[in-house]
Amino acid sequence: MSRSIRAAVLGVDGGGTKTHLALASREGSLLAFERGPSSGHEGKGYPACRRVLDNLLRRACRAAGVRVRDIVYGCFGMNGGDLPEDFREIVNRMIRPIGVACPIKVHNDAFIPVFNDGWRDMGIGVTCGGWHKWVGVNGKRWFMQEGRMHPGIRHLALHEIYKVYEGFTEPNPFATALSRRLGFKGVGDFMLRGHYGGGKRPYVRPPGAAWHARFLHVPEFLGMRAARGDRVALGVLDAYGAFSADGVRAVARRLGMSGRAFDVILSGSINAGIPALRRAVARHLRRSEPRARVLGARWKPVRGALVYAMHAAWGGLPPGALSERDLLYGVGK
């Protein structure tokens, strides 16, 4: 490995679908940014996730011209970090074995959006999509709330098809358009092949796997329909916004933040990318937490990990730090 040119901090966003790993200098420059597959141990196991982190770290160090031993602090937001036992295993089986010997902070990946656009002593990060997590920070205290019992935003949208098919609501353009967006001829075809098909009945032609890939893009469909004023789409987003606000209130109560001014950072492409959803969350929080400020994250969560690491290592960030385009949402993957 090349000779080190400067000390660096390390930030990692180890998600369930991808991993972002980045190095930054004390001057606030992004030295390296690497992308790779998931490093969530629940689905892949610790050895495979360790190899992902090791590969990304070696590539980043070569690109930045630093050595692993020159990293002075690391912040890791890791999918599957839900219990204290998880953090211990992630450290001992995934991080220390790849040579990271510096002080580190390891937390759930929903923790790092709190610091996405700057250091905060108080705030709540919201990551909702396939998983629902709220992580709050109040000084040295933190608390994570999970929403296992609630359906995701995609399933809330599908419920509108079911409601039409079962007669709870009248046929409407939203349900028809969503069915076709998923690759079906309409509501009836979706229910026959999408719900009852899939190998459950040999006499029903299965829909194939393509519709599941389209299902992942339902949030974008909701955002487009909401922008046109579609009442059903706005209703789905309002219901999801109410659920997101419930989690914020739970964390605020637990950390003694209720009634105080704090930021709520909506992270992820769903939360940050749909303006109508941000407005719905703010609307549902207004009565109970009128001083809360709801923000859509502009930056990828890995930037929050770097911000935390720079603050822990050097006590702050220089003006204009970490402003590289690679760290913005919507750039790359």
C-alpha cells in the first residue's frame, strides 16, 4: 500500500442492499468513496460481511493514499445492529479483523442520518421503507424505536387495490394505474395472478418475477401521482406520514425531548424524495411536537458517519467540509 499522506476518518453505511464506505481528511475533503454489496450480517453472515468491508476499505485506502493504521476514528452505521450483542459481534468479527484499530462508534444504520448535514446534539433520524427505524440522540443518550407491526409504504399502496377488489371502495384511477404499473391488465388481473397465482394454484398462470422488481418502485409511483393531486396517493402518503410521526413521538418521549426544539431528519430515497410525504410527517407532528423541524436529507447517510467521525476525532468540521457531489442523494448508487 502507498505511503500515507495524511490522517483520515472512516465512515460506513452498511445497509441491507448496499454498503457505502468513505474516507475524509481533517481539512474536510472526501478522500475516497467506495460502493459495494450489502454488509448486513442477518442475511449474509459475519464472514461474508467482513470480506465486503475489507475489500471496500482496501480500495478506499489505495485511492486515498492512506494506510489503515492512519485512520484515527471510524463511525459505522450497520444494518442488523439492533442489540448490544450485535454491536459486540460486528466489532469483533467484522471490523477489528480488517485492521481497524482506532476508536470507533458502531450503531444501527438509522443512527447516522441524524448527522447527515452537520453535527447535532439532539435530533431524530427516520429511516422507513422495507425497514422502519427511528433513532434519537439527546446529548449522550440515544434510543432506537422499531416499527415491526406496521406495513411498509409499498404494501399500503397495494391495499388500495385490495380495497377496490373487495368492494370497500369504488374503482378508481389510482388502483387501475398501480395494477398496470406492476405489469397487470387491471385490478382483477392483479388479484388473480399477483395474489392468487405464483404457484399456489396450478390452474392460475403465475405473473413471473418481473412484477416484484416493479414493486420496489411503488414509492416513486406514489410520488408522481401525489404531485398530480391524486387523492388516493395523497391518502396513502398521509397514512404513512402518520405512522412515521408516531415513531418520532415515541423516541422524543423516551429521550425527554417532547416539547423541545429538535430536527427530524427523513432519510432514504422514499422519505427524502417525496415532498408530499415530508409535508405529511410535519403535519402530523405539528400538534404534538410544534417545535420539531422536519427535514429531508440532502446527503447520503455515509456523510453522517463521516461528520460524526470528524467531530469525535477533531472536535468539528471546517466550513464547506464534505461538499463533494458523490455524497449527494441521486448521484451514483
